[in-house]
Amino acid sequence: MSQNLILLGVNHTTAPIEVRERLAIPAGRLADATRTLLHQPGVREGLILSTCNRVELVTLQEREPTAKADLLRFLDEYFSVPAATIQPHLYEFREREAVRHLFRVASSLDSMVVGEPQILGQVKESYTVAREVGAVSSTLDGLLQRAFTVAKRVRTETQIGSSSVSIASVAVDLARKIFGTLSGKTILLVGAGKMSELAARHLIQQGAATILVSNRTPERAEKIAATIASSIGERHCTTEVIPFEELHSQAHRADIVISSTGSPEKIFTRVHGRRFLDRRRNRPMFFIDIAVPRDVDPEMNKIEGCFVYDIDDLQQTATANLADRSREAAAAETIVSGEVERYQQRLLTLDAVPAIKALQQNAETIRQGELTRAQSKLADLTPTQREAVEALTRAITAKLLHPQLTALRSAASPKTDRGSQ
């Protein structure tokens, strides 16, 4: 049965964070979500990519008129989000355009911060989970492996990732713009993931005086604090771990809170904000929330002296980064376009292989059958003469097949010659 590649998703350009956070899948639930996707009608292979900026379903499906509706039903049932809420923000790509989109995502050309290095690791993590639950086999496996190769080419052959840029670095840039300088400031990192590590490095470079770290898992917080301490060098900066159960009683010490946990519930609410400002004697407090779902209740923005920026607020800073990298991005797009063409040609060639083999096998069956029927008339031939007849019939068969095989191969790769010129 013929199948097709369908990619449905929302990202930071099509859906506000209010929508994206309702679809976000924490790492611990990704395997379950992928299994559930695989059990949808018509889905033969599938992968889910869920990051702070996007949720995408990559599926290989039977060619059914209900394919898209089946995926929308999955989103509705699994996330309890009505299709009508999602559809205005949804994009859909099929076949070649789905391949192009996946290559661009893996190469960080579709990221909020073009060139950021985290997305490739996130795609690989989704791929690993999908393989572990049996959701990826020959077709998607080949596609994902090619996407990784394309991303490596983009990194190697362009300067798109020449400087260390990420959502974390953009968040620190925003903090620096808010205060003018981070010298002497106290920063609280809530969550001890990769984002926190990256943010810590940038904060030290910008002159932060104290970095507090808090995480539900104490060992993770200790590890981040140790990493920060080892990288301080001669800079005047101290680190401290705050037990997570003491987070709300000590958070007021921070001038800037950068939060990036995987909590399904808000960690900081409007009530907390009022308490923090009272303890700080109304000195302003800034929250940069790079978590999806959000860690900080946006209602805190209504408290005088409390300023909250979420990941969508980083878009403006990231846009300036895109302008600086436009030339390298153009070079990367050229690589992606060429790789999409190569992948499509490979698919067409693979489609032609069964037909070519079937034609050759059928011709050989006919040749052997005719020789068998003529066996009595060839009985008096010497071994040398038999070899000559064998060679003659093979040559005739090959010449008769040649025009048909050439036509099949040409149909499988109609643009190969033009593409190489």
C-alpha cells in the first residue's frame, strides 16, 4: 500500500506561547506520546519533536483522506486541546516540503535564534525515543539520518553557528539591556538543564556577582553550581545552591530570575511576586521565563516593580541576530535545497528498483523457458556450442530490455543531469 509523509506542527512564528504550552510534552512523557501517535489509524511510522518553540508530528501514513483529521484527533485527545483551537496556528507539509522543513529544523534555519546549536540535539533525542518505542523504521530512519547529515554539512560548510548563540544567551542579553550592566547583580537560575548551564556561562561573562541555583533534584543543582564555580576563573562571582523547598523564601534575594524547568504548573504566581517585592523593599525584580509550559504567571507583570519576559518576548532580540546571519543563512538554505533534491532522487530511484528487478526476472524466466523447450533440439551440441547459445540468448535479452530499463532509470532521476550543471 502506498504511503505518504505528513508533518503537522505549530511553532513560535505561528502560535503564541499560550497555545504552545498546552501542547508541550515533557521528556518523561515523550515515549508514551509517541506510542499513542503510532497507534492512530493509518500511522505506520512517527516521531514527535517537542521543544520550547515547537511541537511537530512527523508521520508516515497510508494515503487516506482522513490522514490529517486523524492527527488532529490525536492532538485533541492526547492534549485535551480542541482541534478548533489548534487549527488556526497549524502548518502542514507533505512529501518534498516535509523533507525540506525537517532538514531546515535540524539545521537551525527555522529556529527563533538562527544557528543555535540545541535544536539538533533535541531532534536526535526525539529520534532516539521514537526508535526505542518502535515508531521509526526504514523510511523515517533514513530520513532522520539524512537530516543529521544535512545539519552537519550546514555547520561545517557555513559560519551560521560561529558564535555561541542560544535562547539562553538571548535571555542574558535582555537582562543586560534591562539593567545596563549585570555587574554586581544577583541571578537566580531555577531549573538545572542545558538552558541553565548556558545562561550561567553568559552571566559570568557579563559580570554577575552572585549566581544562585535551585532545582527539584539537589544533585543537578549541585552539578550546575560546581560547573559555574570551575569556570569563574579570576572573575569575582560566587555561587550558591538554594534547596527547592526554600525557593519561595529566598528568591527575593535575586535581581533577575531565569527559569527553565519542566514543571506542568506555574512556579511563581502573583502572590509570590507581591511577597518578593515586599521583602526587596520595592526594588525591581525581573523574571525571564524560558520554560514551556511557562514557570512564571504572566499576571505578575501587573505588580508594580515586577517585570516578566517569556520566551516569545525574546523574539525581538533574536530577530536582530537573524539579520546578522542572513548571508550564512542563505548559504545554508542552498545546502538544504540541494540535499532535498538528492533525497527525492534517491526515493525515486528506490521506487524504480522493484520494477527493474521484476522486468529482469521475468525476461530471465522467459529465456530459461524457451531454452528448456528447445532442449531436445540442442541435445547434440558440444559444451562450447551450449555456452555460445547461452551467451547469445543472454545478449539478445539484454538488448531487448535495454530501452525499457533506460526509460525506468530516467523516470526515476529526471533532473540528475540538469541538477549537476
